[in-house]
Amino acid sequence: MDDREFFQTVADRTQLSRQEAADVTRATLETLAARLSAGEARELAQELPGHLRESLRRGPGEMEIFDPEESVRRVHMRTGLSEPEADRGVRAVLATLREAVSAEEYGHAMSQLGSEFARMADSAR
């Protein structure tokens, strides 16, 4: 799956414009990068198209622990989308990520993120 296809899938799931879907995808991946270990973020990025890889780059700081609601709030703040739109976006990005990477890599990422994040992906359209 290339980046255009990823963005279009997110747009279809959220009913957002393609540009909004691209913005919410990048913001979600940036938020997830803070929540994942540096090694896991790097491994997940290796299975994504080049432009999306950049969004999973982590700074040198510690892995942060926060719940899905905080991730939605961060995406909302980064994109300017409403909280319901950001929530739909995060769910859609997680579901699309599940389709874009190997089941093994997705499972590794979800093991770090936790079952609440996995349920978000399951609830996407």
C-alpha cells in the first residue's frame, strides 16, 4: 500500500477530505511514535511507504504512556479537526495500519499500545 492509497483509505473510512485524511494520518503516526519504544517505532516505519515513515520518527526522549483519549486529544490539537473527527481519524488510521503492515508487526505495535488501541482499530468503518 503506498501513501496515496493509505490516505484514500483513511478518507473513505472517515468521510474527511483527502488532505484532512493525510493530516490526520501524519498526526496519528506522530502521536503513536511517542507511545511506542524507539525500536518498535522504527520497525513499524520500515513496513510503511517512505513519506509515512517520517511520521514515526521518535525523538531521543522516553516512551510516553497515555490512553486513547489522550491520543485523540493530541491529534485534535495537531490537526485542528474537531474531537469527533480526530477520534474517527485515529480509529481509521489504526485500522488502515493493520492492513498496510504485516500481522506480526501490527501485533508487536499493539502489544505496546495496549488492548484499548486495538479495539479502536476494530471499531473503524
